[in-house]
Amino acid sequence: MELNLKWNSDGLIPAIIQDVNTRQVLMLGYMNEESLKRTLETGNVTFFSRSRNTLWMKGETSGNTLKLISMKADCDDDTLLIDADPAGPTCHTGETSCFFKSITKAENENKRTPQSKRTLEDLMDTIQDRKKNPVEGSYTNYLIDKGLGKILKKVGEESAEIIIASLSEDKASLVGEIGDLLYHLTVLMVERNVSWEEILELLDGRAASK
């Protein structure tokens, strides 16, 4: 599909960055044509810094880069949505996401209908569907295509990240890392034909014997 991106009067377009693993919105940045081209060429998300008036690769000084997984334009071609694999916290404050300042009350944010709660079985169903019906730009399909070695490497990396996050006082970071591990474990389970039902039956058996 040919795109006709609509740049603003400064030659920029907003880019929303989303964690490909957790689906959490991480940040909003701006790109010009050159930074967009650089992002596609290098695979590292690169923005245009309006304050410094220059290109800026996310993580070039902190090391907290954003690996490009997929990029889409919205229906009006004036906003980009980028799925990225973050290497560490995205926000310069050390927070996982730049969007951490709550305006609504916590009790309102936590009110979810039963239908909105996603189970691990739902996650497995999605991953199994991706395996049967590959989607271009899907991170799940990227892992499956790379094979068991890549999946195991990610499981190991996420386990290490949980250890690091557990030693800090940042609960949100720990929750995010646990979510990342559960996702990658589910990909591994699909790859090795293991179900969550089998895991829960095992745990039930162990609980009964204690």
C-alpha cells in the first residue's frame, strides 16, 4: 500500500511508540523524513529533536534503544504507530513509559469488566493463531521464525530483567518484566506444544500433596 504521509508545517509527523511485548504505550516523539528513513534503514527508532534541531536516535547516550519491529500509519496518514522492542526504560526519568503521571483516580483506572481481563489462555490462543496464520511485522512471528534458540534467549533475558527489577523499588518495572517473561514463556510453550492447562494441573497436584 502506497503511503502519502501528511507532515505538519515544520515537516514533522508524530510517532507513538508501543512496546511490542506488553502493548504498553511508551512515548510520543516526532520524525521528519530523514529520521524516518534512518529508522527504516538501521532498525533503531530515530526521532527529530525539536529542541536541538537535529536527528536523535533513542538510547544513543543511555543505551535504552528502541528496536523497530513494525510501523503503521493511521487512517489520516498524519500519525505513526511504531511497535518496538525496548532495551531498558524508555523515559529519561527511569520509568518504563513516559506516561506514568496519573490524572484520573486510581480506583477508576482499576475498574475493568470481566470481558476486558485477558487470561493466559487467551494469550496462548493469539500466539497459536499467529503460528498458523502469520502476520507481517508481528513480533510473535519473528520469534517463531527465528526458532527455539531465539525464544530461549529471550526467556533467559527476561528472567535476568526480573532479577534486576526485583532489586529496585520500581514496582511498575517489575510488573512489566514479569509480563514480558510470561509472554515469552507462552511463546515457548506453543513452540513445544505445552498448554497452560497442563501447567495448572501440575500445580494443583503439587498443592494437594502439601
